[in-house]
Amino acid sequence: MKIFRIPYGPLSSNMYVISVGDDTFIVDPSVSVARVEGVVPDLDTCSVRAVFATHCHHDHICFAEEWRANLPQVPFYMSPRDFDLLEDTVGNCSALIDGDVVYENIFVAAEGTVTIGQTEITVITTPGHTKGSVCYLFKACGESALFTGDTVFAGSVGRTDFTGGSYEELSESVKTIKQLERDLPIYPGHGPASTIGEEIKSNPYFA
């Protein structure tokens, strides 16, 4: 499993490109197709099998419709609990960043586990930052990686003062993540990667 992190935009949101054999996956489409093609070596967009959004904030899905135009047959996944934010410019935070942006509902429900080629992707429900915040656990070829969006960062957690946010729910979500294997790498929506074990040791919200 090869993982490319591409931070971009005014909030340096992380978009991830995951390569497993001949299959490619995207987590949080926040970077344009052209920019990603210039950063990820030998990327063939025809190899993209699925696109995943950890939650419906503008800085994480701002290029979703561009990717959809390039990948019309590829499923786009997001929690249905965030679907109502697609047309809510305050709720999706676009009003704070780029003006009012309303999204087409190009996403399908992200629930349970899906297997695509050699890769198993499990949706872990982690509300708190938004109602529909989720983490995606990728497993392939004996390797695992957890993409946490804005639920957990290296050394911190996401804000809860946006639409649908709840500190109580976020605290329960952290407890869920804390139960995962300590050597599991985590790839957050902002900032550097970490592991569950490192967060247990150093993240005050894991105490």
C-alpha cells in the first residue's frame, strides 16, 4: 500500500491518494485533478476505483465535482448523516472560505465494509466534528491505515463548534479509535501522520 499525502488550500487540508497494486483510491478530494497528477508519480486516473469523503466540509471536498466529472463511473462515498450539508453553505463552511458553494449530491452512503480488488475498506462512524464524520480503515496486502479526517489529528482533535458538532460525541468517537491496534498508522485531515499508540502517549484528548 502506497499512500501519498497532498496538503493544499488555505487550511492545508490533506488529500490522500492510496495505491494498491493496479487500484487507486482517493480520500477527501480537496485538490484538483491536474495538481494531483503533477504530484503523484505515474498516476492514471483511470485506475481510481473509489473516492471517499471523511465529512462534508468545503476544505475537504472542494474538488469533488471536478473529480466526478473526470470519473463519472466511480462511486463517491460519504456518510448520509452529512448529506444535508451539501446545500448548506454555512454548514459546509464554504461561506467562510470561498463564498457560498452548493454541491450536487454525487455521494452515496458510506456504511459498513466494502471490498474493492485487494482492498477492504471499513467505515468507522465517528461523529463529533460533524454529524456524519467517519474514519476509513483500509486493509490490503497485510497492511492497514486509518484515515481520520478532522476527528483526530496528531496531538489534537477536530473542532466541535461548527454545524452538527458535539464535544460529547467527539469524545466517544475518540474512545472508539483508542481501542484500535496501537501500531495502526493514522492519516488525519490536517497535519502529519501518527499512530494510535503515539496518540495514546501524547494526545491529551486520548487521556
